[in-house]
Amino acid sequence: MLRNFRKLGIAALALATLPGIALAEEAGISAGHFTANNMWIVIAAALVFIMHLGFATLESGLTRAKNTINILFKNTFIVCMSILTYALVGFNLMYPGDFSIGQFFGFAGLGLESMASADVTAGYADGGYTYWADFLFQAMFAATAATIVSGAVAERIKLSSFMIFSTIFVTFVYTIAGSWKWGGGFLDQAGFYDFAGSTLVHSVGGWGALMGALFLGPRVGKYIKGRLAPIPGSSQPLAAVGVFLLWLGWFGFNGGSVLSADPALISFACVTTCLAAAAGGIAAMFTSQVAFGKPDLSMALNGILAGLVGITAGADVIAPLNAVIVGLIAGVLVVLSVMFFDRIKVDDPVGAISVHLTCGIWGTLAVGIFSTNPEHTLGAQAYGVIAYGAFAAASAALLFGLLKVSMGLRVSLEEEVEGLDLAEHGMHAYDGLGSAGTTGMADEIALGGGPIGATSTAKS
């Protein structure tokens, strides 16, 4: 009986795929090629999904143990929320087909196509993949922008405020901005190029992170009488695991952005990605040695991420040797950027602003310098950087500003010192932690005095 059911299932699957195979052959694409294309996009989507585990472990490792549950809760929420909102409106905002307001805005309607109407043939995307694979791959990208913000505002933002911000930011800001290039909008028409999202994903998230850090102010104890007082994270091993998970996922992030199973293009993009990451790590190691007198592991890890972010815009059009140069410069920039933001008292617990914004801008401009395609100009790249920066920063500032005056952004001083795990979730991440690993309230106040304008109320 079981064998009969299996035979029926195989027969049904074969009948369901016959139209796609037939159209693939009519389009000059073999059934095997069409299947390979689609399978690679699905695998790449899974690799990008793994990146969210990397973000969760990295952020947990670079922040204090008393805030671990809060970090993990935010990352869990972001992934679940982003997939659902992207299915409801995001996908059709980012890829509207036709723009109703110039080349700036369009909307193809609510929800996803039905099983009957969705194009799962080679007639979709030139035989690269099916409608469903397209959605799945793009949905994995959508959550990344808000995850970037999560790290920069860690350890002092109210959970409810962050959940509202991230939902609106992912659903509307990221998707509308994405339509300007990947959806065929005005920046695409202007010749702006961003292969896998140095600007569309990383800088957009980086601008949100910067606005969040500015509106919140620094953590209690971060700056003592105007001087930097480092706040060590809870687990360097966990942070290292997170970075290597992210590096693994980036093979899908950039390799999947080829949008087909083309062996030459995929392998080329993966090689330039890997070279830039390695170069970024090496550059950050030596730069931190010069800057601090000793090599800094967290800087080395962020240097790897800096190289990955930097090459993302041009992984398919920058030669391997030049990819090394892009990574080396990104690795130096990330260390200098962290030092700069600390100097101006912008507190970013995980270095997200420096990794994603600073190096995202650099990587986007690098396309105009190193691209093998003469149509990619520095002017067009700068135009895109400015346009995205203005829109993302203004949108994030508006959202954070409205939340601050309406429901408050920051937890109370008592809750911040106690830890967000206990204050927001009523539990600790590690059994027996209790008050271990946290500094007493009186000690923290004496050490740091708190953020600019901080009070003991929820609305600081």
C-alpha cells in the first residue's frame, strides 16, 4: 500500500512539472538546466537563512550576558516578521512590475500568487528559477536590514519600540528603496549598480543603525567623563562562531545573486567574496595592532565582515586581485570607523554601523573604481549612495523620533542596569547567572553617568 502511494506521488509530481519542462525546452533551456538553476537558488536561500543564526550568535557574544535573551528574541522576531510581511506586501513593493509614481514607487498587490497562477516555468526570470524560489531567496534578504539595526541599539532599547520600528522599516523602507534598483526603478535607469546589496541591504540597514544609536544615546558606563570605557561582551567564542556562520552564508548571499546555476559566474562570485573576507580580516588584525598596541579579536572578526560587505556590490565584476584590495581597505576602514564613532560618543555595541554602513558605502563606490564593466561609473555609484542614504536615514529618523515621543525608545535606568533579560523577559539566559556578570546600579552610575539626556524614566 505504501509503495502504491509513493508511486502515485511520483506520478503526480511528474505531471506537475511537465509544463515547466516543456516551456523550458521551448525557451532553449534544458529541463536539467532549469532544475539546476532553481535548486541552486533554493540552496542559496538556505545559506542566507543561516546568516541569521550568525547574526544572533555574533550579537550575543559581543553584548553582556544579562541581555542575551533579549538579543535572541529580537533576532527571532525579525526573521519571522520579515518573512510574513515580505509575503504580504514587501515582495510586491520591491518588484512591482510597473511604477505608478514615476520610477519611485509601485505596488503589484497584496499577497503571493496562488499555486495555480504562479509561474513555475522557464518563462519566469529567463529560466533562472521559479516564482516561489524567487520569493524565498528575496525574503531571506529582507530580514537582514533590520538585524543590522538590532546590534547597534542593543542593551538599551525597549523591546516593543524595536519591534514596531523593525516591522515598518523592513516592510516599507527596505522594499521601496530596493525597488529603485532591483525592481527596475530610477536608480537602475541611472546606471547605479549593486550586485548583492552593499548599499541596498547593508547601507540601508546601517543608516537605520546609526539613527537608532543617535536617538538612544550610549549605554550607561560607556563613556566616563567624556572618555571611552570599553564594555566587554559575554563570549568571544560565540562571536567568532557567528562570524564564520556569516562567512558561510555569504556564499549564498553573493553566489545566489547570480540568479542562475551558471558555474563560472557562481564560482567567480564566491572566490571574490572569499578573498575580500580574508583580506578584510588580515587588514583589521594589523590595523588594530597598530592602533591599540595589541591585536584585537573582535576587530579581526569585524574585519572579515567588512570585507564581505565591501565586495558584495561588485562580487561579479571585480577581479580577484582587486577584490583583495577592496577587502584590505574595508578592513582598515572598519577599525578607523569604530574609533571615530567612539570618539564622537556614538555607542554601537557590535560595530554594526562601521561594518555595514561605512564598508557598504566603500564597497558600492569600489564598483565605480574596479569594475570590469566600463558602464559602471563612480558618479552613478555616488548618486546611488546619496539617494539611499538620504531616504534610509530620513525614514529611520522619522520612525525613531515618532516612537520616542509616543511610547519611548529606551528602557529605564534601573532596567538597563538590571539587564533586559530580567526586565523585559523575566528570566536569565544562563542558569545560575543571577546578578553575576552584571555591575551594580550604584557602580554603573558612578562609572558612566549614563547616556546624554538619560533619566530613570522609560522615555529617555
